[in-house]
Amino acid sequence: MSETPPSATTRADPAAIPERSRLSFDLDADICVIGAGLAGLTVALEAARLGASVAVLEGRHVGWNASGHQLGTVMPGYGLSIGELIARVGIEDARELWSLSKQGAERVRANAAEQLMPGMALSEGALEVSNVDVGDQLISRLQMLSEDFETEVEGWQVDRVRAELKTGRYFHGMYYPKAFQIDGRQYIHGLAALARRAGARIFEDTPVVSIDSSGIRKRIVTPSARLRAAHIVLAGNIHLGAPLRRLSETLLPVSRYAAVTAPLGARLAEAVTFQGSVMDSDGVDQFRIVDGDRLMWASPETTWAARPERYAGAIARRIRTIFPQLGKVEITETFGGAVGQTVHGMPQIGQLRRGLWVASGFGRQGLNTSAIAGHLIARSILWGDDRWRLFSPFELVWAGGPTGRVAGHLVGLWSRGSSATAGALARYRERARVQENLREARRLEANRQAGTRPPGARPSRPRPPPGQPRPERPTPPPAAADPGEGAGG
């Protein structure tokens, strides 16, 4: 998940948001989308552009949960690493899936660039930094991304990372120049505006009471009306509710909270000069500069929901731990939301049964993967595009219910603890290397000052010039006789 800043440039203009409309009359549509988050609105936009009649049902309001509270980082990839992806589906399908993730990122960029989405505050570049010294692993990963997956990426050495992020906590980095950041709140409402302009109808405050997905025309019941559609797209994530609880239970609810500092002024440049998003390789820290002199910082993920305000102190302390030169920082806003994380780490995209589709489980990579889902599902329904089958190996798996939440919480604690331990050990080794290098430099300098002679060597006697006799060594005086030697009795 990614979160967004609180400034005037990032809040959607209330005057630009249409008044909420509830479904209060029976309706027929080609496609009914349940959920008005990133995935649901993207499906609606893509399908409406292709000429379908689309109705979106949202129990609360557009982007009320995680979709409206994002850091706004857009880059290729999934919650599953490339190595695990290849092991699961093979190199060829892994390339296809990765290509789709890049296309999803570009579709977000294209949507954000439209005239109906002003104020995106778009910035370029994302930097993934390592908490440990992994130069060898970095080289192999760079080669795989650039050669096998045709992704533009640069490797940054430690010195370059620390020139941009003035802390000893991070080592090597991978820079993605084609990644970018947008204002997530503006984007979700801009997406709704684009969908409405294309002809989709969005009904808020309209929860779904029941669904009958049998037959050619599916039936959806709401508190005040009924809707019939040839296709239903389930895009409500973990909030689908009682009618589809079995589907919701395939997702582990994962919450992430973020905070924005008060303006830091000139002292921010003493800590951070990189203008894109920064994330560590262990998923602990994620931050970027907003409004020129503020930091937006996301906390680690948790499986337990809480009020965002509770995390303000912890995030402020974390900022001070990483960048002590900033001193005490003031938090002006906290926010967050819950996303659905699948057991295998890949999104749920595809057809459950004839006419019943799912677009869910995007985890923290919601922007580019929800764009993929909307594109694939709309084109499959209307054009017969079957590329969604690339996601078929990642079946629906029960997430474990309350027990799964406890297990996920414990795994998260263990992962963060092991990451902290590994990072501390890496920094200790780095300090030890620095001290050893310093001692070696001092030893070499001492030898140089002493004429570079080896320790303990005797100075050599100067040789006489040619033609001159070698001076004779002085004859030592005879030893004194022992007073008792030769004495008679």
C-alpha cells in the first residue's frame, strides 16, 4: 500500500467530487462492479470505454479505505519476488506477468496525465535500499531485471545512496528511473470522474445484501433496489461482507499507517535530498518528500486495525532513529487503511465461474496491479482476451481466519526483528572494517616515517668508497684475570 500527503495540493477538491448517489431504483446493466476502489473503478472505466453499460455499487464512498490512502508510488512488480515467480510459473510466464505489471504502471501514468486529473504532483524515480551489505546479490538481480525482464534499473553503490540519504542505516540501492509518484487521493477521485465521463454509473452508500450468480442474468440485491447484470466483478477486497465471506476469507487483512511531518525547512536537506520514493528491501521503511519540505513516512504493516493517531509517536521515533540530524519532528497528520494480502503474494484476477469475476488481493502494489486487473477483465468480458489466465496458478487459498491474523502478526514481528538484527550486524561489520582500515593506514604511515624498514631490523654499516681500505675493527682489550685464578693453597 502507499499513502498520500495531507496538503492542499493533495486533497481532492470537494467541489469537484459529485454528490453521492444511492441506488434507489431497479436497474439493468451489462456489468455490475462491487467496490469503488482502484480495482473496481478501473474495471468500470475500461469497460465503459469499450461501450458496456456499467454500474458500480459501493457500500460507503469512493476510495474510503486503502485505495484513497496511498503513498502513490507506481512501479512494476508484485508482492512475490521475481525468483519466487519464476519458480512458480517458469521463466516465460514470469516474463509475461512482469510485462503486464509494467503495462499497468504505464496505464496509471496515462490516466494521471489526462486533463480531468489535475494536481497529480507527479514526481519521478523510486529507490529501493538494502539494510545489509548485499553487493553481490544486487549485481545478479540487476542483470535479471535488465536482461531477462527488460526493466530499466540502475545499481547504486553505498556512497551514492548515502549522498542522497544521509544515514548509515542503508547500503546499496536499486534505482528505478521509470517509476513515479502521484497524489493518491487526487487519483482515486480522478479515476471516478473518468469512469463517470465514459458512461459508468457509480452508486455510493449502497451495500450489497445478497448475490445470485446463477443463470445468464445475475441478480444483486441492495437495501433499496435490485440490479441485474450479465457479469459481476467482485472488487471489494476484504470488505465484500457476508454475501461473499468465503472469498473475503482468502485474504489476510493487512493495515499500514502513515504520517506526514510539519514543514522541516532547510534541515530536511541535511537528511534527504532524493526526491522520489524510498523503500527498504525488508518492507520496514517507506518514505518520500512532499510539499517540498515535509516527510511522508509509512509504518510497517500489521494485521491488527487501530486508529492511525496511535502510530504518530512510533513513526516520529522511527524518523529520528534513521535520521537523527532532524531532531524531534512534529507529526501533523496520520492516516491509513487495510488491504487484502493473499497467501501466495499475487493478486486475484480472473473468472470464478461463468459471469462472476474477481479483482482483489493487491497488497501494497495496488496501483499498478489494479490497473492490470481492470484492463484484463474488461477486455476478457467484451473482447474475449484470455490473458487473465496467467494468474490462474495463483488459486484462492484460505488465509486462516483469526488464526491466520495472529500468525501473520507474529511473522511480521519476527521479520522486522530479524531485519533489525541483520542491519545492526551489517553496520557493526562496516564499522569494524573502517577501524581495521584505519589501523592499517596508521601502521603503513609509521613504517614510512621510519624509512619503511621492517620492525627490529639493525641499521647497516656504511661501505667505504671504492679504492679506500676497509677500516679495521678495533681490537677489544684483554679480559681481566680472575683474582682467584692460579692461587695456591
